[in-house]
Amino acid sequence: MLLIAGAEFTQMPPLVETLKAAVGTIFRDRDGNQRTLLLMPHLTDEEFRRLEASVPCPIPEEARVLLQYARGFQMPNLQKDPHRLLTEFDLSGLDAEFGLEEVFPHARSIAGDGCGNFWVLDLTSDSKSWGPVFYACHDAPVIVYQTDSLAHFIEEALKGGNRPWKSEIADVHDGFTNRIWLENPGVLSFEECADSKDEDLRAFARSLDASYEFVDLRAPKLGDGFSWGRYGSKRVVKRFGEKRIFASQINKSRWQKLKDALK
């Protein structure tokens, strides 16, 4: 019988096991400097009550057990650029503020890069797990899918702290973000969605008009996403209820309209 924060368990929960095994892990930077991983304190009863009141779903048992053990962990900053490595992972997201309610109405920010970009949990009333995890970036202004598994997110965070200093988190932060901004992949036109055999796509499109383009992230893979800020400060971004289908209103600049007219 295992005892975690006063609760008894017959076996070690996987998320707790991952963190417990990582305690004391030594991270080395490219200059050979060493640091160790530190756990953050577990949530108190009062903090659990606050968290429960702020999310749209019951806290999944696996997440509850994890947060009874530790609310997260701290990794040392090993890179010369102080903004290029995550240093704190608060897996509760309890005290972290996050905007973009039109994209993620009940987001919990669990990590940041120090530059105003965050990894967030997208929780809905139907959530059965503490996820999925998306990367929300403001420069470039894109959303990128990271993973549906908090355990995998933790594993990738730990993986990136040692040689060769590569991980799926770094891929999203440094690669997929730029790809989405430059290529705008996976975008569906109004006509495609309005005539789709998919009931959700069709209903969402027909509730809007031809000035919108759409991205379907209901079954995403690593690196999928969309440009929430592609059309400037007067952007209009909508979500189809709790389903991960997003629409952006196309707001072409005067220069773009002129170029289109000359084609």
C-alpha cells in the first residue's frame, strides 16, 4: 500500500511514477553545467477547492492523484538565452492567467517560455483526462497541438533537458509554429465546410458566412494548428461550441485586395 499526501493506493499512479522517478535528475547544458529537477509542493485542500470551481469538468482521478503528490516541477534554465527553456511546470494551472477565451474558454496554463507564450490544457465539460495540451504563441500568433497525454508532455519536457537537447516540445516551439504561420496548412474553405458530409463542419459553416475559413482539430496530430492572429488586431475567431473546430474571418489588407483585383 502506497501513501501519497494522506491517500492510499495499491500501486503507483503512472503520472506520479514518472515524476517520482525524475526527482534528482541531473541536467547538463552544452558547457557541462549541472542542475537538478525539483518538485513543487502538492495542492492544499483549499487550492483543490479553487481549482474545482474554476474548471468545467470534474478533476480526472489521475490528475487529482498527481496534484496530491506535487503540483508540478521546476527545471533549471540551462540555455544562454534565458527565454528559450521552460523552467517551471505548474500542472494544476491554478494561478496562471491566460486569455484567448474565444479559442480556449477554460484553458489552464501549465508552462510558459518566458516570452508570453504558453502551453495550455483545453478542458471542456466532457474532459476525462487533464488535457489535451496546446501551445499558444503570440509571435507568430498561432495555436499548435502538442499532445493529448500529460504524461507524454512531462516525458518530453524531461527529455529536452539533456543531450541532445531535443524534444517534441522544442519541435513545436521552434518548428511547427513557424510552419503554421508561413504555410497556413490544413485550412478549409467556407464552401468545403458548408457542403461537407460532416454534420459539425456543415452546421458551423452555415451558421457563419463565406468570409470565414476553417480548421478542424478534432483529431489532431503533433504540429497541427492554425493562425489565430493571421488577420490582424481586428481578428474574429470563433469556436464551434466545445468541439475543436475553429473559424477565422478573412480580413484582407488593402494591398492584398489590390493584388487580388489585378490577377
